[in-house]
Amino acid sequence: MLETPLPSSEAKMLHFFGSEKESKEFQQCSSFPEKITRIWKVPLMQELLKKSGKQVSQKSEGESRRNREIGNKHFQAGKWSLAASYFSKAIAFAYVNDKQQGRDLSLAIANRSAALYRLEKYKLALEDIDYALDAGYPQDIRYKVFERRVYCLIGLGRLEEAKKAVLQLQADLGTSTLEEKKKVKIEMDANEELKKGMSKSSDAVEEEAEPWLKLPTMEKRHPTLPAFSSALELKYDEKKGRHVIANRDIECGEVLVIENPATACLYYDKREEHCDNCFKYIPLRQIPCDHCSALRFCGFQCKKSAIEGYHQFECGREDVFESVIGQMMQEGKTNAKGTKKFHRMALKTVTQKSLAWFLKNKDKLLKVHNSTLSFRDEYEGVARLVGHHERMPQTRIFAFLMSSIFHLRNLQQAGYFGVKKNKVFENLTEEELLIGELLYTFLEKMQFNTHSVTQGEPDKQTDFENGLLNPGLLYENRIRCIGNAVYPSLAMLNHSCYTNIYKFFVGPTVVAVACQKIPVGNEISENYFPVVQILPRPERRSWLSQSYWFDCSCTGCLQNLPNIQNSDTIPTHLRCERKECSGIVTEHSCRLCSKKMDRELRISEIQEVWARLKDLRKECHSNAKHEELLKLEKNILQKYIRLQELLSLPCRIMYEAEVLYWRAVRLAHGSRSY
């Protein structure tokens, strides 16, 4: 039986407007305020808007207790991490009163502190003990958390504080209704444990910090683009558009970019283990929003920042557009994925700033030229990014405008424009039309200028032989994407399938280091995803054409460099011994300057350096201590630089050495998921 063909995007537009005449008039509108107004007034749109944006609590006493019971079962079975995870879910669903208190909330927090104590995460457990007490932990059982506080402080070696905690425990036991024998036993056990702790050591035994979350330093910043090193220079020409070159020789390992995002959003499936505000990995302990169960935070400061900022305009709101886009994707309209992917991100870009700020800065955001070589702030930088508007199909414009209009309705209801509008009015104000146009503009820019924020993952147990990393591993960088972000300065770099920088992330902040020596005048490039090392040229160029609307003509594509599997392991292209010469020696003399070379001696040194790098690769793994990783990174960089001086592509050794350097940088710095 023949299947009924799915309606095209054009047919859906026609259905929405109700007639071909209305659809054509929409497409012929010369400005976005006109297009937004026309969509807004369509009867079908009015009906959808009346159903959208309803605020719901998302809290559930039943869900909170159910998750707490599951957590208790895992706790009793000794599965402490799993127990902590379910207690966190119980906390997220628990009701909170105006004083940020609640019985179910406090019980779930206290239970999580017990799981954290068993995991020897004493600092986190102490934070949860204070959190449970502030949340109104029942008076008659407070001795439980006071007792746990004593043991946590002893575990940390903070013995003077532990003595005071014992006194606090004694005082609370004195007022509790617990049987006298039990009171005596609890007090005796606490004092006995304190004596043991004092006999061992008086030095504090603090839990390991997170040194990889520290940003590196940049020697000197660019005078007008502070996210860039002063070694970078922004240029423009008709063929390349805006691009970045080196204004001096850049050494491998130099920090070239440190940039905070203009806007960043976690993926939906990462919300239960990451802070929505700073992206920190927090699988064991999170602080939820008081009004919805969707977002988690690493602490009260991040929670306050989010709720007083962007989250107040999205909290607990059912969004019809999410289901509309989801339905389009189920029906095979994969081009809707981009809209759904960046839907919340566009909203967050608006709600991070006030309406007054946008009214003041509207001209620099809407009247822009892509050839401009500087911008005054990150929002002007976003506005100046390429959006390929002149090539945008009307169907995609329509989908992006639909997204913008649903956000506009949510902002009306949330009071972003000064008053809360519960009723859907037929006409939009000038301020609302401005924000609608900006929502569309941001969404259009995001589809071509968004970076995936990545995080390192631990190596697998199967990767090891005798405690060392399996030497057979090649391209095991072990990273995962946790969200999306827009970096206006970094987005100025053109793509290359064989990039000369490597990016890592500290939370949502991106850091780029040179992974090759870059001579003065050469272009600084980054990689949008498909790399020479992995994908053959046809696949790379096809993906780039579909995703970014350009035909790649980078060095890797022009020279058709082979990938890592198809590269020769025997060095063939040796670099000239003269440092000032960039020539290649393929036989016994340089093609450029004719200087002769002892090939056998040069190849012998290459093999020696590579043998040492392979030994270092075995030690370069996620189980290593941070100080060891820093030494490894430095050592690997030195050997890798020497290889670059000796050897040129194509050669498998160069690829593998570069990947090893990437791995060392990622392990020694940047965010981790372990």
C-alpha cells in the first residue's frame, strides 16, 4: 500500500495562513515587524497563543516522596551514589514555602547528606546538613544531622570544630525525646570517634579541589578584542569575509583565546547533573529552583543569579512551541531540529538583559555590517555574526518567527515588558515587536555561529593494561557535549579541516591554544567538527555544505590529506634543517634551498622522539593526579614541538602526536565529568 506523502513545509505554511494569498503576502513583507504582526494576527496563531505559556508548579509531593523512598532502598543496599541521585530528585520535586522551607525538602536533603558522608564527600555533606537545617529539618530528629556533622568534621581533620559540634550535639540530645540509653550511646560514640581523630593527626585533610577549573593566563590581550591574544589580528576581504591572522610568530602551546559566552544553554538531558548557570558538573549534590523541578544549581549564588536573571521569565512555563517543533521533527521535517536546538538559547539571550537595555542599544543590534572589525560588547558581537539572511528560505524564516512569537507571548505573561499580560491582545506594542525581531535575529545567527561546550570524560577500565593506558588507543579524546554557546570573538575564526588551535572549556568559558607553530601572516583557523584526522574529504565537505552553507577550501581539503588510518607510518616529508627555511626534504636535499640532509640520522631522531611520546601516552590518563598531568602536558608539548621541527604531513606520527597533545591539554585543564 502506498503511503500518503507528508505535507511539505510550503504546504504547512499555506495551511497555517489559510490561503495562498495570505501566505504570499507574508513572504512579501519587507520588514520583520510586519512579518511578526501578520503571523500574530492569524486566527490559528491566536488560538495557539491562548494555550501557551501557562505557568505550572512542577513540584509534586508524591514524586518527592517516591524518589526519597527509592533513594532509601539504594542507601540500605550500600549504593551511595545512586541513593544521592534519587535524593536529589526528591529535593527537586519537594514543595518550598516562602521561607524556602518544607518538611519533605528537609528530609530529602538530610538523607542526601548521609549518602555523601558514606561516599566520604565530607564537605558536600556538611553543606547539606546546613541546607537541611535551613529548610526546616524537624526539631525532634535534629540530633541525627548534628551527629553526622561531628563525623564529617573529624573526617576532614577539622578537630577544633568537631569539639564544638560535639557540644552542640550534647545540647540537642538534652532536649530530644530520645530514650536516655540511646542518647548516652550517641554521645559516647561521638566522643570516642573524636579521640581517635585527635590521636591520628591534628592536620586538616581537605578533599581534593578542582584545579582544572582555573583559567590559564594570557600574556597580553588584544587592545579592542580582549578575548583575543595581542598576537591575533582581525582582517576582512570579500572572499574570506572576516578572518584572523597571526601578527607575529606564534609558538605551539600559546593561549590565543579566552572568552566568556554571550549566551550559553545546557542540553536538556544534562540538567540533572550540571549547574544550569555555570555548567559545573555536580552529579552528587545540586540546589534546585524553588518553583520548578527543571533546573539545578551548584550553589545558592548561582541559583540566585539565574532566578533573578534569565530563569524568572521561563520558570515553570509550558511551551507549546516545543511540542509543535517536536511534532514537525517526528513527521520527518529534520530542518526543524535547528530551531528546537537553539529555541531556549534565543530566549536566554534576551532575558539576560532588560527591556530598557535593548531599547537603548537597538540600533547597534539591528543596523550592523558584517565587515566591521570590532564591537563594543558581546551582544553587538553576536549581532555582527553572519546569518546568511539573504539565502534563508521563507519556510525557515517562518519556523524561526514562530519560535520568536511563542517566546514573545511567554515574556508578555512573565511581565518582561513591565506588566503581566494574561490576555492575548490582537496588536503588539513597538517594544514587543523589537524584542520579537531580536529573538529572530539571535536565532538566525545561532544556527551558523554556535559552539558545542564539551567536557572531559574518564577513561574506561578496559583502556588500561597493567595500570597504564593501552598504547593502541589513537583518537580517544573522551569528551562529551553538554551544551551550546555563542562566542562572538571565536566565531570570527574561519574553519579548517586541519585546524591550528585546540579548544577546551572551563565551565562555559572557552580557551583556545595553538596546537601548531603559526608563522606571522598565517591564518588562525578552528574546526567546526569534521577533521582531517578522522573523516575523508567528501564527507567533510558535504557536512560543511549542508550545515554551514560553504564549500571548504582549507589546506586539508586542497591537498586532500589522508586521514589517520590511511596515513603512512614511515616519515617521508622531512623539514629542512635551516630554521629560516620552510622547505621539505623528500630525498636528500631541500626542495626550496637545496641544503643537503642526512635522512637516516633525521629519521632516527624522529623515531626516538616518537618512542618517548608513546611512553608518555601510557601515563596520560584520567586516573593521574593533576600535578602529574601538568608535568606530562609540558613534557608532551616539548616532544611534539620537536616533531614539528623535524617532520611534516602527511604522516601518521604527526597526527598521533597532535592528538596526544590535545589529550594532554584536555586532561590537565578544562571541565571534567568525573
